[in-house]
Amino acid sequence: MEEVDRIIIHSLRSIGCDIEEDIYSLKQFSTELIVAAAVGCIRFINNDADLPATLPPGMSARFRMGASLANYVQEMGYRGGDLGYQTFLYSNEAEIRKIFMFLVEKLPKESAQTADEPLGSSVLLHRTIATELGAELSLPWVPPCLKQHGVRVRSKAPGWHREGASCMRRFHACHLSLPHSVASLTVKLPKEQRQYYSDHLPYVTGQTKCHKDTTPSVMETTAAEVSEQQEWENEWNHSGLASRLSQKDYKARKRSKIQKMISDRLQQDAKQREGGESGDALRDLQQVMASVSQHTRSGVKTKGSRFAHTEKLLYGKDEEKTMAQIGAAVAPKDTEEETQRKREEEVAGLRDELSQLTTRLEQLDIDMRKMAASRQQMDEAVGTAAQQAKDKEEAFHVKKRTLDLLPDAQNNITKLQAVVDSSGQRLLNLAAQWEKHRAPLIEQFRTLRQLSSQRESEAQKQLEEMKAFRAKMKEVADEARHKEELQKQLMSEYERMTKDVNRSAYTRKIMEIVANIKKQKHEIDKILIDTKSIQKEINSLSGKLDRTFTVTDELIFRDAKKDEGVKKAYRFLAALHENCELLTKTVEETGVIMREIRDLEDQIETESHKKVLANLEKITEDYQQMKKENAGLMAKIKGK
Amino acid sequence: MEVGTTVLENLSLAGDTAHIPDKCFDQLVKAACRGVLSEVDRNAIADDPAFKGVDKAALKAAHSGIVALLVEAAKHDVDADGISHILEECKFSPERIKGFNDIFTVQKPSMQILLGSIGNSRPHIRANHMERINEAVYLISLKTEVPGQDELQEVQFTCSLEQLQDLVGKLKDATKCLEKLAQT
């Protein structure tokens, strides 16, 4: 009960009831205190409860207040027996404890809700914003001239905050050039690049035109790199691994694909436009494309070199032409018409010449083509003739040898036969040998093929595994990150939580209580078992007694007919049995009475707790007071 | 907080005693802080005698890595533990991590002030005064702070009583809204 009282008193104090320090049990509560605490609780639970904070002096008013208190408590759903003004005014400890337990339970619990689940990061952010705003709102206004660059120094956590907009500026980032792989072992840095880094590249903080852009630029560069890496990782995981190419090959393939796509697009566009200059433009664009692909292939060093080169060539020609034209125009200083005429003549002459030349050129071209065709024919003819000559020569050789052999025909035939035989033998031999070589080779080929297919499938499997591992890796990393975040959140939550000493004390007490209850349960179980065993023993004993009695009874009864002494003994036995039974009954009755006595004692105890006498005295006093009040009122009425 | 591989690479270079000797390291971090914070010192590292004999390319790379880390750490409000984590990954020795953290914790507020000044906002009303010209018309002049300008600017307009009341009501609403936000 002490624990309960302490908890109740603590909660009452926490809602603002004025309870003195030396009160540590509900027994010590006076009527005024009880009423004040109950009113406090009810007001805390129900804001619009219309109750005075203290007990009024008038007896009737007190009565009314007690009644309304009881009313409120019942409205809240109290179901612990009958409730009335007497509960509060003439209190007894047990009832008051019940009511306060109910009220304390009903108190709105803010802390319990927040502790239930970890808050999301957005909630945390909101909370930080709220605290920051609260802190800023609580500070008095300060004229802008007293703040340096709009920064206001304060004593709370970050030590400063920004007020006003005078020193704000837009986010403006420029490109930063960062040295790459200066000390890397895998990538060899070209000498020129290293020299550029060490001699000409400015430091990061000095690269932007305006110093204020440095921080935004650094942030931008980092963010860009991080996002690029993430993007690449994503792509590599999705489609890169499936392509079974190395990263470099994959990138190269992708690049060529994109280039092809761009050029296709351009061509399509150009075809749609179908204009004179668009052809030129297309050619230019294609040159650009070619130069771009050239550039990407040849690396950073030759940046745009070919493009510049072709450009130079093109424009160089143009320049020459224009220069020539200008020179021609300047030389003869004749009149306008003459020059015009001359020019026209010249143009006509040149045109004629040009057409002549073209026709000649065409003719020559045709001639050349004809010649080439005839030459090809000739070549073919020569080739066929040579082939024929060779064939004929061979035929001649064979025939000549046959003719040579003819004179000694018999001999030669046998010789030839032998040669043919030996050749046949050799052929067979060779075939056998070939077979011999071929079999293991085929075997090897087969095994190798199998091996390769196995390897292929293994590679496939490994690829799958790799993919699975990658996914798992990512998952685990995500999980780890998530957990870390959660941990951070929980940490901040924990730090933010009021370090209530009572909480830990409560938990300790609860644990103790639970342990106590367990112990008690154990004891009760033990006692129950004891009782049961005793009951059993009693039962068995009484059974034994019964049986013994019956047997003895029978024995003696049988003999009693013959012997007088035994008759007497039988009578004694009956008397003994009866007496013993009486005895046991008496013992049982004593037990019952003892139990009753104990019950009654308990009842007396509880009744005495109820302070009946004191309450009775109080009631009579109050009754007297009321009588007096009534008498006074009557006198007043009569006086009127 | 995440940083790209270039930054990590350059940071590892900064943590490598072969490239940046121990005696230079603190100087390098300080120079990076100064370079970010003050316009005057933006190129101070270039002619600092402390870095004589250090390969300029490596120094520049290390410097860029440290600047990126400083800015990112200030942006994410990372504490010493988080920084140690990253630096450990870049194979920094414990002394260097400690040195870096010592310098950074001192400079963090200034860095954050610097980062906090990046942004855009409406002109900030500073002070106002009203003149009653007639029965119904009010001349209102508001002093405002405009981003990027040191002097206070002035906004003037006239309005009738209702309009003025409307304006005051709006301002009160805004204040209430802020207070409500601060309480949740």
C-alpha cells in the first residue's frame, strides 16, 4: 500500500497539488487535502469542470461540493461501489485510495505516447525547428546595427542565429577543377597534367571569380560527384552486370551507342529539312561528331585537335579563295561597266572552258573505265591460257613417262604394281596412324568443349551469385544505414527525454513487486500442496480406521455370542469408537470456529480502519453546526 | 554525409605522411579553413613558407580534399565522431584525426554562419513608423533589409484605416503562426 500511496502522492504533486513534504501516506490526508487533490485531478482531466479549489466553510456548501465531486467522478466512469458526498467529507482510507487510483489513471499521459515508438526524422526536424523558433522568439528585439552581419550571438546551444536578411546572398556555383589521381598507383598521370597541376592550377579556394562562390561551388562539386557515382552504381547493377562486359567496355559501348543515336537523329533531321545549306550543316555536324569520337578515343590530351584541324583546313581554303578573289578584283583599275563586262566575259570563257574540261574529263573517265574493263578481260584470258598450258604440260609429262615405260612393259608393269601396292599399304598405314592420332584428339576436343560449356555455365552461375551478393550488399548497407539513423534518432530522443528519477525508481519497484508476488505465489503453492497431502493422509487414516473397526467389530461380534467377557469388550469397543468420533468432530469444530474468529478479527480491523468513531463524531458535529445554521436562519426569518 | 571518390582520394593523400609531412598537416587544415572563411586569405596557402618542399600537385589535391570535407561536415553538422569515421576510412593516423577535429570544432560555427548566409529571402522588415496625415489616410514607411545590401532600404506606402487594420491583423496572424509552430 505504501508504494501505491507514494505513486499517487507523486502524481498529485506533479499536477500541481500542494501536498506537504512530510505526508507520505493517504492515511495522513485531511478532508481539505482530499477535496483539494480530487478537484485538482478533475480539473486536470476535464478543463471545464466548474469546481472551487478549496472546501467552503459553510456546511451546506460543503455538502453540495462533496455531492458534485462524487458526480464528476462517477461521470468519468468510476465503478467502485456507491459514491456520495460522504466519500469525500467523511473519508475512509481504502475508498479514497481507490478513487485516487482511478483518478491518477485517468490523468492524460503525454510521456507514455512519445515513448511508444521511435519518431520519424521529419518529426524530429519539426521539433528542432520548434525549439529553435521558441528560443528565437523568447529573445528581445535588437536593432540591426548591433548585429554583425545579421548574426546574433546567444547563450543557447549553437551560440548564434541569423536575424534579418542583410547579409544573405544567392547560391551561385561555378565549375571547380580538382586535381585527380595525383598519387594514385593504378592510373599513371601524364607528365603535362602533373605539371599543370603543380604550376598553373590555382588552389580550390582561389578558383572562383568571387570568393563568396567558393563554398557553394565546393558543395555543388561534391554533390555532383556523389550523385554521379550513385547513378553509375545503379546502372551498373541493373544493366551493366547483365551485359557481361568489363566496366570499360561497357562504357565504350554505351558511348558509341549514344553517338550513333545522335548522328542518326541529326541525319533524320537534316533529311526532313532538305535544304541547300542544311547539307553543309550536316557535314559540319558530322565532322564535329567524328572529331568528338576521335577525341574521346584519343584521350584528353588531344582535346578537339582534329576538329580544330579540319576546321582550319576548311576555313583555310575559304580564306585562300577569298584572298584570290580580292587580289583579282584589285588589279585592273578600270571603269565599273568595263570591269563588269570583262568579268562577265571572263566568267563565260571560264564556264566554256569548264564545260569543255568536264566533257573531256568525262570522256577520259569513260575511256579509262573501258580500258580497265578490257584489261581485266585480258588478264582473265591470260590467266586461263596459262592454266591451260600448265594442264597440257602435265598431261604431256605423264604421257611421256608412260611412253618411256612401254619398251620393257612386263617388267615395268610388275614394278608399277609393286609401287602401287606399297603406296596402298602406306595409305593404309597412314590411315591407321591418322586414326590413332585422331581418336585422342577428338576425345580431347570433346572434353575441352564440355569443359568450356561447364565454365560458361559456371561463369553464368558466378555472375548470378555476384548479382545476388551485390543486391545483398546493398541491402545490408541500406539496413545498416537505416539502423544507424534509427540509433541516432533514438539517441536524440533519449537525450531529449526528461531524465525522471522516478521512472527508474518505479521500474525497480515494479520489478521488486513482481518478484515478491512470485515468491508469494510460490509459498501459496507450497501451502496448498501441504494442505492437500494432509487431506490425503487424513482420508487414508480415516479409511484405515473404518476398516479396522469393521474387522474388529465383526471378530468380536462373532465371539460375543459365546463369551460374556467378549460381549463386554464389544460394548467397550462401541463406546470407544463413539467417543473417538466425538473427539474428532470437536477438533474439526474448533478449527472452524478458529477460522471464524480470524475472519471476524479481520473484519474488525477493516472496520476500525474506516474511522467510524471519528467520522461519527464529525458527523454529529457537522449536524450540530447545521442545526445551529438552521436555527440562525429561522431566527433571521422570524426577525423579518 | 557522403563525399565522392575524388574527395576521398584527395583526403587519403592528405593523410599520407609520404606526401604531406606531419609538421605541415595542421598548417594545411588551418590554411584550408582560412581560405574558405576569409576572402583575404583565399590564396594564403600559395606563398606559405611552411609548405616548402612539398609537391605542389599533391598539396593542391590534399587542400581540395580538406576543403570539401570541411564544407560538407559543416553543412551536415557532423560531430567529431562522424569525422573520425571518415578520416579513418582514408587511413589517417589518430594524431592527425585529433588535430583535424581540434581545428574544425573551433571553426565550425564560423563555417556554419558562412553557409547560413547562402540563401534568398524577401526584404526583412526592420522598423516602421506611422504618420497621421488626415483622419483616414496613413503614411507608412517600413525599413527593410534587402539581401546583399548593407544599408537599410525604405518602403513607403499609404493606406486607409481598414487596410492598416488588415495589415496589422495579417502580421498578428503571422506572429501567432510562428508561436504555434514553436510550441508543437
